[in-house]
Amino acid sequence: MVLDLVPLWTALLALAVFYYVVFDGFDLGVGMLHGMVADERDRNIVMNSIAPIWDGNETWLVFGGLGLLAAFPLAFTIIFPAVYFPTLIMLLALVFRGVAFEFRFRHPAVRRFWERGFSTGSAIATFAQGLVIGTFIHGFKVDGRNFAGTSLDWVTPFALFTGVALMFGYALLGAGWLVLKTEGPLQDWARRAGRVCLVGVVIAIVVVSIWTPLESAEIWRRWFSWPNIALLSPVPILTAATIIAEWFAFRSRYELTPFLGAIALFLLSFIGIAISLWPMIVPFHYTLWQAASSNSTQAFLLIGTLFLLPIILMYTAWSYWVFRGKVRGDIGYH
Amino acid sequence: MAIDPVLLSRIQWAWVIAWHILLPAFTVGLASYIAVLEGLYFFTGREVFFRLSGFWTRIFAVSFGMGVVSGIIMPFQFGTNWSRFTDAAADIISPMMAYEGLMAFFLESSFLGVLLFGRRLVPTWAHFFAALMVAFGTLLSSFWILATNSWMQTPQGYQVVNGRFEPVDWFAIVFSPSFPYRLVHNVTGFYITTAFVVMGVGAWLLRRGRAIEDSRMMIRMALNLLIIIVPLQIFFGDQHGLNTREYQPAKLAAIEGRYDTAAPAPLTLFGIPDDSAATMRYAVDVPDLGSLVLTHSWTGEVKGLKEWPPDQRPPVALPFFAFRIMVGIGVIMLLVAVVGQILQVRGRLWNTVWFLRACQFVAPLGFVAVVCGWITTEVGRQPWTVYGLMRTADSVSPSLTVADVSMSLALYVIVYLIMYPTGVVFMASLARRGPAEVQDPHVTGIESGRPSRPFEDAARAGFDS
């Protein structure tokens, strides 16, 4: 009797992807907001708030990618050719953003160029990730074990919409992070920016929630057939409650709540997408089980992952602990 | 050769990996060098090791940062451009790649932070331990990625089910026949590359009369290592060659530029290969020497490419010339190591200006040798991605068009041509400042306790102060 490892790998991968979306999400969001801060001293504080942790967050993208490849290779080999250009744009934007972050210290004369590179790179990378998510939900043309569409199939109104939607979403996370890490006028600014982003996020959630069931009869049945409509009703109700709480959190004195509220909204959206697509990993062609690698492959990697992942999480938690508290201008980089 | 998505994807792969490999070629050796310096400082307490470690750690951090961002690109290439190969081989190669991420990235990024910024926050032994862990991480990274590559070169431990490779024996998969040779040959090559850079930087500083104790120590340490590992590398290379003869004879034939099987076989020093006519033009041969080198016998048989049908032969020109450049560089390196050692024994090393100048010129040769070695082994295994089992032409993503890959290739070229020169100029400017000026680790407290900002910390020490 061979133990079915697919549920465990699904959980691990969902954890990795959610971790990546929240954590690199907020620092990409901070990167976008950085471009809108007028004062140079404030911009430094904004940068410093993510300086120690952003690249650690990005390594989860590698883990997510390689985890998908190892556990569900068929999904990896169909999805990435389909999002050839969004992936390319995302990777190059992340590379550019990464070196911009470091090279901006090189010389005052080119500083502004690299700073702009940082916020532009953050925005482009986010938009590209939104394209990937939109294309994923939308589904792929598949022939056998190959993607059968063209490299421009991702150009759909839906994917372009989710691209913009994710920019608001990450910026919301970023604003929540800035409320937590800054004080005074900059924090007030972040609270206002957060409410603007929240309006964008609400529009995005409403539109996507109406758009997806209309596009797919399968998703419609999943949500609106009886008794599903009753069983799943907590998801939209909780989402509405969280949105209202988030609005007031940005207006209140609370400093951690806006960030936690943003994470909660992402978690609910994540659950919503999972409910719509389950058990598909290549919508709407292959299930998790059909796309899984051999049991031997999953077992071989699982042993090391279960051992190493807790250590990595412990280290990460420790590094956030080390850099806790407010960022101030006087302990900046120079 | 027609311009098709396969060719363009191969060029794109070659472009991103050739640039990427330059960084591990440097950081693997440098991480171990820093660990040695930290160990020497821990056990002897001599300031010179402290200064050298700080100096090289800063340069290490910059190259490591570039290695990370250029490395993130690599796994996604498997999905975007090589989806059919990935579909067929993922069950075998993907856990090895994932283990590289889990084991190596974790160790390196956690302990690099302590190494970079933790000098005053942790005791000396912990700092030494961090250096050891970073070095260990780079070696683990080499281990897993070369295990992956070696399985593609000499596959075993698998079974084919419905056209896909499935694992049968993980030990056989990880330790495929070419793996031990490839790992040792690569890592030794990385160490040699780093040692020549260290020696070149030391010579540059010494000729300007700067940081004399430090630069002499750099040159001495590099020379003492090189006199041992350059001859060893020649031995390892020879052993790797014997292994290639056994498992990838067509690759060996391409390296030798041999179209006709011969026993005894001559050694072709130079020639212009003509694949379509299957003949070596203007060949300069040394009789019987080929048999001696390749089979360790005067009369051993060396197979020629005509033993294989034309569609199973690798192109000859690239492996043939790249191999000769690599071996030529090896000879130059041996010469430099021996001459330097003689000068050192006679006590004339520090005032032999021509030798110090020569050290500067040979400093980048290791990188050339590494890339040439990579070209030799990768072009030599064509036309296969999984040797003898899966063709490169059958590996590419079927949906890609010429326009798609032309566009992505152009963008990779542009971004790398901005990123690499900037990074190299940055590292060179750090090296020029020398250890004396950047000796004191610039600790500003916990805010700097992460590996995230190597450039920034380096810049702060280098430019703003």
C-alpha cells in the first residue's frame, strides 16, 4: 500500500504560494508606493522598511516554482509555455528591481534612476504576476500533455483586469506594512493610500466574483447550486466583514490591524479561487492527481522538505523579530 | 542550421547559463577561501586574516547577490522553453533541483547575513562557523545541480513509462557514472579560478605598494594552493576524459576532432573541422599520442564519429576548440604556479615585477576555462538532452514561435548587458580600494543583519565614507 502524498504536497505548495503572495506581495506593494512618496527622506524610510527581508521573500518564488515542478510537473510544463511572456516580464522586472535596490547606493548621480527602476520594476513584476493568475483561472488550451495555444493567449480582458487588480492588492498589503513600520505624517499618508487601494481591491473582488462564474458553468454550479450556496456563504460574508473592518482599521489608531486585515483579504480570495478550481491544477484539464509526479519522486523530496522547511521558517521568523519596530530616518543606510 | 525555436531556445539557454556560471565559478572558491581566512583568524588571531576576510567578504556579497538574481531565471527556463524535456524528465531531475534550493539557498542566505554584518554581534567562533556554513552551502549547491546535469549526461536508475522517465533507484540517479568526475573537476576548477583572481588582485595592490602585508599573504596563499591543485586538476581532467570515453564516446570523438576510428590514434593538435564532409582539414597530428592520452596505451582504439549515424553526431568545432582553449589555459596556469613557486622558494617573488604583472593578466583566465569546459561538455553531448534517450529537438516547448523566442532572447541580452558590466565595475572598484581601506566591518546594529544588501553595505564602506 502506497501512501497518497498528493494532499500533503497540495497543502505544502498552497502554503508556499500563499506565503510568497503575502510576503513578496507586501514588499512589491511597498516598492510601488515608494514611487509615489514625494519626500526623499520618507522614501528612504519606505525603502528601509523592506530592506532586510525582501530578498528572503523572493526565494519563496523559487521554492514555489520548484515545488510545483517536483510535485505537479504536468502543471509546470503546461502553465509556463502559456504564460511565456508574463513569466519573462516578471523575471526581468524582479532582476531589475533587485539590482536597482543595491546599485542605487553606488553613486548619487544615478540614484534617482535606480530608485525609479525599483518602483517601476515592482509595478511591472506585480502586473505580470496578476496576468499569470488571471490566465491560470481562465484556463488553458491543452493538447495531450502540451499547451496548445499561442504565446499571446494570455492577452485577455480578464487577465489584464487581474493584473491591475493585483497591483491594488499588493499595494494594500504594502500600505498595511507601512502603517506598521512608520510613524507620523508618513504613517498618515500610508493610511490614506491604504484606503484608496482598498477601494480598488473591493472593485476587483466584486468584479472577479461575478466574472468567473459567468465565464464557466462549472464554477457557477460550484458556488450557486444547492447546498453549496449555503455551505460556501461564509466566504463572501466573511470577505464583506473583513472589508468593512479593514476600512475602519486604516482610520483607527491600530498599527498592526490594517496589515493583518489585508492578509485576511488575500487569504479569503485565495480560498475563493481554490474553491472555484478544486481539484484542478491545470484548469480545466488536469486534476492534482493527474498532474502529480510519481510517488517515489514526491516521497524523495518530501523527506528533506519536512525536515528543512521548519528550520527555514524558524530562521525567517527570527529575522523578522530582529528587525521589529519602527523604521527611522536616522539609522538609514548612509 | 535553420533559425527555429529550438536553436533560439538553445542560444537563450546558453546566454543565461554562461553568464550565471561565472558567478558560482567565483563564489564557490571565494566562500571556501573566506572560511579558511576566518579559521586562520580564529586560531592564530593575526590581524591580516581579519582584514583579508572582511575585504573578500564584501566582494563575495556583490557576486553572490548577482548569482542569486541570475539564478532565479534558470528554473523557469525549464518550463517556458523546454516543457517537453521537463515533462519527460521532471520526476527525476526536479527533486534534485528543489533540494538545491532547500539546502543550499537556505544555508547560504542565513549565514551570509551573520558573516557580512555580524562581526560585532556574534563571537569569533560563531563568525567562523557562519563562514564554514556559507562555504558548505555553495558546495551543496554545486553537488545538486551537477548531479542533475550528470544524470542528463549519463542517465541511470530510471525506467521509461509512457515516454516519461520514472525513478527506480535514487542512489543510482544522484550518483550517475559521470557525476563524481564532473563534481571534482568543476569544484577544483572553481577553486583555481578564485585563486588566480585573489593572486591577481594581490599583485595589483603590491605593484602599487599598497596593503603590502595583506597582498603578499594573498599571493602566497594562492600560490601554495595552486601548486597542489593545478596538477591535481590536470589529473582529474584526464580521469574525467577516461570516463567520457567509456560513457559518451561520441563526445570524446568530437573533442578530439576524430571522424575515423583509429588504433593507434594520433593526437590532433589543431585543424579545421568540416562536419558535412566528416573530415578534419589542415590537421596537425602527433602520431600515436592520442591513444596514449585517451586510453593510456600506445595502441588503444579511439572511436571516430563515423561510428554513429550523422543525426547522432555532435557538432565538432565548438567542443574541439573550446577544449583546446581550456587545456591551453591549464598549461599556462601550471606554468604560472610552478614559476611562482620557484620564485617564492628563492625569495625573489616580491621584486620580480614581470611575474606580478603576469599574475594580473592571468587573473581572469579561470573564467574563460570554466566557460570553455562548459561548452565542451554541453555541446559535446548534443544532439541529446538526456544522453542517447531524448533529443534536444524534441525537448522544446511546442507552442513557441521564432518571434516569441527572438523577443525573449533580445530582452535577456539587454538586461544582462546592463547588469553584468555594472556589477563587475562595482566589484573592481571594491578590489581597487584594497583591504586596508575597508578593513573595519561597518556595523550599524541589527538593521544590517541580513544578506539582503551586499551592494549597499559595500557602497557605504566604499563610496560614502
